Amino acid sequence: MNDTAIQALGLSAGYGGREVLQDVSLSLKAGEILCLIGHNGAGKSTLLRVLFGLHRPSAGNMRVFGQMPANYTPAALGAAGVALVPEGRGVFPDLTVDEIFGLALWSAGVAKSAQRERIEEVLEVLPRIREFRTRRAGTLSGGQQQMVSIGRALLTRPKVLLLDEPSIGLAPKLFQDLIRPIATLRETRGMAILLVEQNVREAFAISDRVLVMRSGKFIFEGAPSDLDDHAKLMELF
Amino acid sequence: MLFLQLLLQGIQTGALYALTAAGFALIFGATRIFHFAHGTAFTIAGYVFLACWRIDQPVLGALAAIAAAVLFGLGMERFVYRPIQRHEGSFFTVFVAAFGVAVVVQNLVGMIAGRGFASVDTSLSMAEEVLPEIFLAPIFWVAISVAVVLFAALSAFLTRTHAGVALRALAQNPDLLRAYGLSSNRLSMLAFAVGSAMVAPAAILTAMTTGLNEAVGHHVMLISMAATIVGGVGSLRGAALAGLMLGVAESVALQFVDTQWAEGVSFLVLFAFIIFRPSGIFGVAQTR
């Protein structure tokens, strides 16, 4: 099996004639955690939307484990093993956690007989979800909602997890509690993670590699330790 | 006794209003499309049933009425609303397009089936004295039963099936639904199919009771819209309850006003809600 989880070449994308991504190429290996940082409007979320088929690129192509997806739709990329945890609270406030999980399993086409096992898998990684499975997502705290959002994505057993700023609105400790169990999945399942994050310190602690984006282009690629020097990081921003 | 008679008639009418209002509320709640041609689905379903009844095919007629309403709803979603939305058309564009279709269909029905009232003769609508001075036809019980069963089925569909839960999710955040890998276009079509199917039983029962005319859809639409607002936008049970309430209000008002003012009573109720409780019965008050 090809160990490159995602290989994107020359991706360009924009909105209404304004180009947000400019000829971006990236490679994400199986089992790797790649952290993508950049200021607001740099194009990070757009890149994730393109990689999950929510936004069609104007140029370029991508492969998932060496295969071209059947088409650039969330359904096709989901079937290829990609899952996205979108920015903000990726839950439906009037649905219960169980309903959200049921919806995710249904959309992924998981057989009814296998659904209980999938949910148990997620609850092993994020056990606190057991405490509020029957509650409406809108009544949960920000951290609990983010947990549900990530748990929903894990139900599809993704090989590639795209996380868009999961720390927004969360205390650093809460973010650590949330992200560390996810990070272990790269070791246990070989899952690749592309993490867009503003909380640089916490994100660097679990990442293998860092990409810095500015104005739709990558301007730096290296190990997190390369950016330990605060001055250098500030210079890039 | 007159009051009780009018109340029972109102419950029968209200049960049918509840069905059409629930269908409209489902479509509007899930897709945020103001489907003004919802009443047109009612007209089409009713006249399809009438045509089949006249060739002694009532069962086929009921099935064909449901199919016709569903096809009309799907056609509106696919060929009218979706192209408008693709070009980011405004609420007003959607309204005018739907209104135009409604007028065209009304005229076509008038040309094909003839203008004026048409109904079917059935023993189900023959009233009998069940209590002194109280007359009820068997269709009363049919209307109530159909409304209760269909509303229970719709509630079960929305809470116990994945497709139903997905429709509720569509109402809350269509963009997020795409991140779940679901197609909001397909779910929108499902909302139109289910919502439009809800009008067919009401149209059939109306054909058996008060009868139909080519303009009946406008009245149905106005009632559905009023019930959706009175019930609380986004609440199916609110729309159904409000539909029932408006039917009862229209009927009971006949004790005090002439028949031609009955429809106005529904709008008095609507205005009262807009002024005193704009969020409706089950709606949540919005703050600016």
C-alpha cells in the first residue's frame, strides 16, 4: 500500500474570482501529524475544504493513498478514507449525540450490524462522550461539542483526519485532553492527521512537521523544533 | 348544539389543514424555501383523484394522487427552486416563480377539468344524526384517523429514521451536513417528496366533503402559511396544531359571521399571533 496518505499537486482555488490558494502542493504520509499554521485568511481552511471536496479546485489534483478519487465530493473522499472536522462546533444543536453518530454512520454506509462496534471504538478513544450521549448537542459545553465533532469523524474509521482549528474556544488543558488521544491514533491505526491550528504550542507538541501558510502559499516547511525560536515564528507571520 | 356541530366540523376541517400545514412546515423548515406552490400540489392531487374516481378506480386514484403530488413537489424543487438558488436568487424570486407556476396550473386545471366546484359522491360523506341535532358523516372519523396516523408516521420518520434525522439536520445547518458527506440537494428533494405527499390525503378527503375547485390551492396555501407562522416556524407539531386550531376557528366563527367571512377569521388569528406572540405557539423568540 502506498504510504503517502495525501498527495496534492498544484492546487488552486478561490471564491468569486479571488484566488485564495495558489498552486499549493503538499504530501502527508500515513501516520504523520502535519501542522498547518498561518494568519487568518491565509487559505488554511480553504485548503482543508478542497482536500475534503467541499470546494472544487480551479487547478491541480490530489491522490489519496495513490488513488485519484472518483470525484471531488465529500462522499467520494469520505469513501477514500478522508474525514473532516470543520471549523467551529461541527454538531447540530437540536440533535442528540446518538442521533449525530447515527447520521455519521448512515452517511458512511456502515452496516447496522457494525454500528455498535464503531461507536464503542470511538468511546474507547473519547470515553467522556458516554456521559452525554443522550443529550442534545446544543446543551453541551464547547469542549464536549468538539469531542462529539471529532468522535463523529472517527466513526468512519478515517485513514486521514483533517482537523480545522479544534482548539477554538477551548482552554489549553481541555484542548490537550482532546487532542492527545487523537494523536495516539496515528500510532495505533497509522492515521494521518492534517491539523490546522492557531494554538501553536499545543499543536507543535504533537506534530511531526509544520507548514506555514501566507496568502495562499506555503512559505515554510520543517520540523516543529525549527520554529522553537519565537523570533523566527514571528518573522514568518 | 349548533356550537358543538360547528366545533366537530371544525375539527374535521382542521385535521385536513393540519396535514397540509405540516407538509408545508416540513418543506420550509428543512429547506428554507417558501414553497408557495404547496397548495398547487393539493389541487393536482385532488383532481387526479377525481379523474380516477370517475372511472371507478378509487384506490388507484388515491395512489395516483400521492404520486402526482410528490412528482409536482420534486419537479418544483429540481426545475424551479434549485436553479434559482444556484443563481443566488432572492426570496422574492422564489415567491414569484412559485406564484407563477400556481397560476398556470390553476388555469390548466380549469381548462382540462372545467371551472367550478367538483366533488365525489360517497356514502362516507352522508351525515347521520349521532346525537340530538348533531350530525356526523363517517368521513369525520376517516379524516381524524388519517391525520393522526400520518402525523404520528411523520414524527416517527423524523425521529427514528436516519433520513428523517438528516432532514432535521438540514434545517439546522446545510453546510455542515456536507461535511458529514451528505448531499443537501438529495435531502431537499426528500423534504419536498414527503411534504408534498402529506397534501394528497387532505385533497382526497376534501374532494369527498366540501369539493374542489381550480383555485382551492390558494386557500390551502394561505392556511398552511398561516398555520406555520401561528404554530412557530420550524415546528411541525406547531403547524399541525395551528392548522387544527384555524379549522376550528373558521368553523365556530360561523355561529357569529356569514360563511364568506370564515377565511378572514384565520387571518384574524394570524394577526393576533403576529402582534402578541410573533414566535408562534412552539417557536422560540428571536432576539436581535
